[in-house]
Amino acid sequence: MFFMSYSLALMAESEPVPAQIGEKRGCPEDEQEDTPSKKPRVEKDHKNGGHSLKDEEEEPECEAGDREEDGETFADMMKHGLTELDVGILKYVSDHKGFSGILKERYSDFVVHEINKQGKIVHLDDLSIPAEESDVLTEEQKKQLGELQLFKNKEDNVSIEVMDDTKEKRTLVHKAIKTQFPGLETKTEERDGRKFIVAYHAAGKKALAAPRKHFWPKNRGSFCHFVLYKENKDTMDAINVLSKFLRLRPNMFSYMGTKDKRAITVQEIAVLKITAERLAHLNKCLMNLKLGNFCYKNHPLKLGELQGNHFTVVIRNISGTDEQVHQALTSLKQTGFINYYGMQRFGTTAVPTQQVGRAILRNDWKEVVDLILKPRPGAEKEFLVRCREEWAKTQDPEAALKKLPNKRCIIFSK
């Protein structure tokens, strides 16, 4: 199979490129002849069978909402599949001859790398855990420390000789003991010119303190940041999987943005007070997920902090010539493209989400509520049908709310 791959970076706050807007190239009839598939396609220009710019002047455009006056409602459109033409995606910024092809035939045809707020493209290139998490204790030493912790004999202690006599090495051993064996204290002793780290039971208030207070070192950031690589799974699904394995609530994780499901994506994630060692251990049992590039910081991630995303896109079954492809890529680099909202933003129900949004912008809250609650075609749960019917009959939100099960009711408001 012949395919071509191109990559581009889309910056979240890039300036719009001034360019003359030409009409949308291609027409539905041509696409149906090319392939019955409903996969996204890169469409041909008007020279390959679409309308000309002259046709645009003779035939005024109409938006999706105007079609209802001609007899086709949004619900009718949903029956045969909503198209770009239905929602007003009509224009290109250039008038060169285009080509056609298939996008995202495989999930691996769409690769997304997050661009963090420092402007760096995020990659997963290190699966190791930070040095402070390295296994500096032998199995025999762990056994002795475990017995010391378990039997709580204040007279006993465990001495560990530090062969590599450096402050960094001793610090790692101190941290490892306090992290893995809560309730034990450590000190450094010198005997006959040799250095030992002595572990012993804490006394007084430290001994009575909850073990969890000893668990997280004070000089370590509270959040473990890591890079998440995922395949064919959206961000929330991935977070739910990690939550299940770690026995955490999903809201313990933070991220800068959600990524597509049908794609290979790489992004930064942060989690509160979970060690890199625990996260790295998940790589042995996760499917289509990989974690790495661990580090500790004092802050979580926030939605929207990223600068953008870097996309690598594969276009398959290209019908155009090399010259057409070259012209298209040159135009893309020089003038960019119209960043239309994606088709997923228009919803999949009989009430289009853009109509609800338009009513919100007009502060027409009665219209907003009516659009959300009014009856609609299609299969729905019985309690939703009863709720919508009550609203249509009485226009009483309190009466409609009573038709919902108690577990579905979040809040009552006046």
C-alpha cells in the first residue's frame, strides 16, 4: 500500500494567517464514487469536479440551521450521517489543485506529541526511575530491616556498611530506609575508619507518629510527573486503568489536555504522592500503555498549560500526483489552514450542540433548557423519555425532575 507521512506542529496560540479564502474543494458525489468508506478524506479541489468560485456567487451558501426550512432537520441529517457541508465547513485558504486520500485508516496513522509550556515536544525516552528510588539496599539488608521494624525491639539496630564513601550514596541509603521502613530512624557512625548507617527504632513522638507521615520524604516534591504513552485509548480511559491498578481515585491525577482515542499519543501526567517505583512497576502489566521519564515536582498539572500538540499524520491511498502533493504541502507551510471545529464538536443527537451553544451566548436560558429537555427521536432510557414528555407538556422543570431516579438528580436549584 502506498502512503505518505507528513508532520506539523499546531500551536495553541498561533496567530491566524491572512489569506484569501477559496471555496471547499470536492463534492460529495465524487467522494461516493471514490470509496464507500466513511473515513475522513483529504478532498480534491474544484478543478477536480467541485464547484468553481463563480458558482459560489450564483448559489448562496446555507448553514446547517437553514436546511431545516427546506425540510431536512438536524435529526434527518444524523440518520444519513452528518457531513462537513452540513455544518458549514466549506472553505480552503488556497485555490491550488488538491488531492484525495484517507486519514486515520489505522490508529497508528495519527501520532500526537504534547508540547509542554516550556515549548518542548514531549517524548517517552526513559523508563528508569530517579536515582533516589534505585534499589540501594540488598535483599539481605531489607530482610534485616523488615525484622527490626516488625519486632520493635528498642535495643536492636541494623548496621549497613557504606562501601562507596560519598555523601550522595549515604543520602540514598538514608532515604531508602525511611521510605521503605516507616518508623525507623537512621544515623551515620564511623568505626575503625569505616562508615556505617545505623537503623534503629524512633523514640518518643516519632515512634508514635502514624507510619504514613514517615512515608513521603520532606525534600521530595509531592507530585510524581511522568510521560504517558498510549495506543488506541483516550486519556480518561488510561487514567481509569492507572487508578484501578494503583487503587486511587482518578482525581489524584492531573494533566494539561485530553488526547484522541484513535491515535498514538504522548503526554505529561502528574499524580499525588505515588512513587516512581510503583508507577514503573505497572509497565510489566499494562496493555497499550507505557510510563516513563519520572521526576518529582511540587505542583500538579493544569488543563490548558500546554503550548500545543505536534502531529504526525499518515495519508493513505493518495490519488494526486507528486506535484499536487508538493503544492498542497507548500501551501500548508506558507499560509496554514482554516482551523475549523472538528465534527465531534457538533454532537450525535437530534439536538445539535451548536444550537445550545448559540442560545447560551445569547443568554437565552429558557431556550437552552428547552433544547436540552425537549423530546427527541431515537432510543433513550425510559426515565429520560418520561422526563422529556413532562417538560413538553408542563414546561415545569421541577415536575420534569421528579421523573428522574433519585440517583440521577445532582442538585435542586431555584
